[in-house]
Amino acid sequence: MKLLNLLIKRPTIVVVMFILFVGAGLLSLGRLSQELFPHIDMPLITVATVYPGASPEEVESSVSKKIEDAVSSLENIDEITTMSMEGFSYIVVQFKDGTDVNISAQNAQRKVTAIRSDLPMTVREPSVDVFDVNDQPIMKLSVTGNIGEAALYDIVKNDISPLFEQVQGVARISLIGGREREIQVDIDEQRLAAYGMTISDVVAILNYSNMDYPAGKITDDEKQVFIRLSGKFQSIADIENVIVKTLPGGSVVKVSDIAHVYDGQKDVEAITRYNGTNSIGIVIQKQLDANAVKVSKEISEVIRRAESKYQADGLSFQIAYNSSDFTIEATNSVIKDLFMAILFVALAMLLCLHSIRNALIVMVSIPVSLISTFAFMYLAGATLNLMTLMALSLVIGILVDDSIIVIENIHRHLEMGKTKVQATLDGVREIGGSIITLTLVLVVVFLPMAFLSGMVGGFFGQFSLVVAVASLISLLVSLTIIPSLTVRFGKLEIVNTNTIVGRFWPQNA
């Protein structure tokens, strides 16, 4: 009680303390990432391997079985699921809760690399990835234009995609559909056989010819210049003039003698349509710690600038999917419910406490507790998502419980004829232990949920943390701010039975 007496006599301590709390909360609120759901850690890794042209049986025996045997020696494995399809192997390794999946993925990569030489030569490099529920696209765009399909694809790939990649928070850009430009070499089989060559010989020569080579350096007293021989193909004529064979008589065979080289397009493997119109699809994924809503807004700004820059080409972007739309809608709905809850709590306290002044004193605990909670959310790495906002809505009624008990007991002592200071000291001392116990019971129920792992911990960890922290701050408010405000602004209210409120709560009730 000596501490309470000091706080009542020196309210500056309380004011400064909660100004720091509220200031930190407001500063943290602007830095909190806004997401639809909290981050969920699932201990899963996947190993994907492409084996072109192989049957499911061949994929299983030559690829899946060998990779499965290699990764089965990893620690803390709970289950391995293998799928072998035509030309493709997919292995899912699930670990026990609490396993560091990033370290497990590194170990899996080393084991897969160790058996790479045992796999067939035509098998592409296996891809080991960490499965992340949150690694979902935040935006899907459709791009159309008034130019050729190959020219449109070049603009999107070489000009538009780098603009999106420069946006802070963007992790990956993927293109789906469209017709990509490709220089094609159609070989005449009969001519090739006449010169005693194979397609493999031509492919090797073309690959060897399309390279840059270091050609030494020139050094003088002041500087050193490195010389590089540029051997990259610059035109179709460069490819046609490549010598593929020298005949015994000294004549040479060029690519143009055995093949037709032309500027074509790659075979279509995927088609993207938006409202029935062929287009190029752009899939945008964000970084793990990036703010989805902020990234979506910046992407929309990049789209606006790109449409203006390429207006002559008729470039048009359509947003087929934007996860931030539902996130903002859901967040605004919860915030609306939050304000409605505060309003109804204020009305209930006004009717029950019979005094606007007392109701306002108690209502101080709601904004102070909520805003201060944002600072602890930021320090704990939490985000503004449906679960944390739901926790804030749920805790509204809890935040005023301790304050109501304190102010009611203070008024009971005021009715005994005590001074404000004495009534406050006696009232808080009398029920201080009870409200501390009441709040701690609530904290010990919710706080352990913050330490759960797996999917359950991902969903309810931040939820329980917000409830526990907000409850503890409301307890601190009820024992510091409420007594200080009551001493200075509190007033003993006598219910008048002639008023409407007094008829529902008569004075002798």
C-alpha cells in the first residue's frame, strides 16, 4: 500500500509510465504485419524429381526408391509418403513436432546429392523444399496486349517481372502461359545421315559454339585490360554459318546445309485464360515476414505505372486473385465488431455505474490496455490477423472487469464517509489480492497455449498471447490509473429514483 500511496500522491509516475506504454503501442501498430492467418510452421519437406519419358514403374524403381532410402535416415521422421507418376517423383517427409525443419532440409539435400550419381543420367536435379502453408500466392494477374504473343511475353518477362521483383517483400514471380520466343533448328534427317552425323553431334557443336571465352589480358604501366572473345549467337545467320563438319576434300558442312533455322516459339505447355481471353498469368509470392496488404498495394502501383508506360502496346492487367482483399475485408469486419463491443461495454457501464464520470474512468482501461498490447505483439513477432483481432474483441469485456471491481469498492468506502484518498487506499487494499488472483487464473489458462507447437500452436499461440498480455496490462491499469483518476475525478453518485435509470436500480437495491 505504500507504493499505491506514492502513486496517488505522485501521479506523474503513472502518467509517464503509461504514456510510454501507449506510445510504444502506437509505434508498434504501424509496424505490425497484416495477414489473414498467423504463420503456421509444419515440419514437412518435399523432394521433387523430374524423369522425362519414364513410366511410373521406372520412376519408382530408379528414382523414388533410391531417394526414399537416402532420406529415411534423417532424424525425427514421423512419416514418409512417396508418389511415383509418369516422368515425376514426389516424396513428402513429415517430421515430429519441434523439429527444426530448415536443418532437416539441409541434411536431406546433402543425402540426395550424395546419391545423385546413382540416378539415371536423364533425371533432372532433385529439388528439396521446405513445405510452408503460408507460401501461397498473394496475387494472380492476367496480362493482355495488342502486340504479338512472343513480343508480349518478352515484355512481361524482361521488363514487367523485374519491376515486380523490385517491390520490397516480393519473393518470387512466376509466369504461366503465353508464347515464349525460341530459335528453332529443324534438322533434315536425310541430309544429316548423308554426312554421317547424328543429332547429338549437332547439339554438342551448337552448345560449344554459343559461348564466350577469355582471351588474355593487356597490361601497361597504368592499367590492366582483360580481353574476352564474344562467341554468343547474335543472329540467325550466326547459327546457320556454324561449321558442323569438315569433309576430307576440305569443304565444310554448315548448319544451313543440314537444317532450317528460324525465329519461332516454344511449344505451349500451359494456357492462361481470363474471362475467356488468352493471356499471360503472373503469380506473385511474398516473403515470409512481409506485409501482404502493403505488398499488394505496391504491386497495384507498379501495375498502374506499367500500363501507362506501355499504353502504345495496349498492355492491360487484370487482377484475378488478391488475397489482401479478403484480408482487409475480414480485418475491417473484426475492427468494426471491436468498436461495437467497446460501445456496448460503455453503455452497460453507464447504466450499471449510474455515472458518466465513473464510466469514463473505467473506460480508460480499454484503449490503454489494447494499445499497449500492440507493443508486446510486435516484440513477440505476432501479426494483425484474424486470430489476434478475435482475441482483442474477446478481451474487451475482460479489460474492464478489474477496473469495475476497484471503482465499485472505492465508492463503497466513500459511502462510509471516508475521504477520497482513504477510500481509495482501503478499497484497493481490500480487494487487491482478489483481482490479482482473478487475472492470474485467466492468464494461466491462456498463456500455456502460446507454447504449443505444430498447427494448433500456430493458430492459437498468438491468440492466447494477446489475451494473456492484455489481461495483465488491464490488471496494472486497475491498480494504478483507476485509483489515481478516482482520487482526482471520482464522485460519489446517489441514485435518484425519479430518473429513468433510478427506476431500474432503486437506491435501496
